[in-house]
Amino acid sequence: MNINNQPISSLPDDNLLQLCNLQMPEHQQTELSDLLESNRENTLSPADRLRLDKLLGTYGQGMVRKAEALKEAVQRGLISPLT
């Protein structure tokens, strides 16, 4: 099952909890950090700019998905509310 494409409310508890712990893969985190540094230094090529935009989009989508999973897990009583 691809948990990234399923509606949050339809996921079984174990898959929902996996999403609650979602993190960008290490190689993408490293690449994103490197591109952000180049961006701060104004040394991005056009291709690097496109790649940075894509990675930022992926990161943002992942964070939204994780937030939705956390909300659902709290509603199901699987985890305590974050304070």
C-alpha cells in the first residue's frame, strides 16, 4: 500500500503512525540544504533553481501530510495531543 496516496482517514493505524513520523530521505535533506546554501549565496544555476523549487514542494507536501496524519492519530486516540 502506498500510504502517501491514500486518504488519511482510510489508513490503518500502523500506516497512520508511519506518516506521523514522516521525514524527507537523508539524501534529499542533504541536497535541499546544499541548494538552500547556494541560494543564500546567489550562486544557483537555473537548473538548481528548478530542483530547489521541486524539493521545497516535496517538503511542503510532506509536512502537510504529516500534520494531517498527526491530527487523525490524535482523533483516534493513538497519540496524545501535541502541546
